[in-house]
Amino acid sequence: MYNDPTLIEILLVDDDPGDIELTREALSTSKFKLRISEVHNGVECLDYLHKRGEYSDALKPDLILLDLNMPFKDGRETLKEIKGDPELRVIPIVILTTSEDDEDIVKTYASGANCFVTKPVGLDQLQKVVSMIESFWFTIVKFPIKDE
């Protein structure tokens, strides 16, 4: 795949087609140049990040939007594996989930999540949240220079 240094690579990890569609729609109004890849569970996420199988040409994401409640390997396990890998742990991970559980918040931060956001209901509210996430992660935060 062609690597454009001005393009922001986002990996969306979510199993809910409705949430994926809403998140993609919210990101489509971005003032940034984005490429959004999606996977539907933690197993696919790790295959993508390790460039296994159908993801052999995947680019390292600049940001991962990770849902917690998914089949096969949930977001909690996936987060721990990513943050336990020296090559992957530098990728910022925003937990974007329907959970409001205090235990989930505490455990995901303890596992290395960079941010925990509860998904709002409806496109308008989601667009506001996504816009704030973009403003913070792509305007204020400094990333290392891309190596791929």
C-alpha cells in the first residue's frame, strides 16, 4: 500500500455494523485526510496489526478506535496484547464503547488505553465526540515520525 505521510490511518475495531456506519459517517466530515480501515473483533485486529493473512499489506495505524464488547477476542484482551507488544504499544488507543462501567474504565486505563469514551446515541452527538477526538489527537498531540 502507498504510504502518504499526510494521511492519518485509523483502525476502527467494532463488531456492530450500525456503530461502524455511524462512526464512519461522523469521520467523513473530518477536516483531516483520513483512511479508515475496519476489523470486527480482536482476532482480526491483531492479524491486521501483525500483517497476517488478508492484512499482509496493512499500514500501521496512527490511532485505534477500539470497542470493548466483541466476539472471539474482546477489546479488553486486545488492548492488553497490543500494549504488551513493544512494536505496537506506541499506537494510541481510544476506547470507544457503549460501556459506562467504572470497572471497564479503570481496567482499560490500567491496561494502557490512552482514552475512554462512551459512545453517545445518535449521529449528531457522535459527530461532536469524534470531532473532539480528532481535534485532540490530530491537532494537539505530537506523534513520532512514520516509519513505514
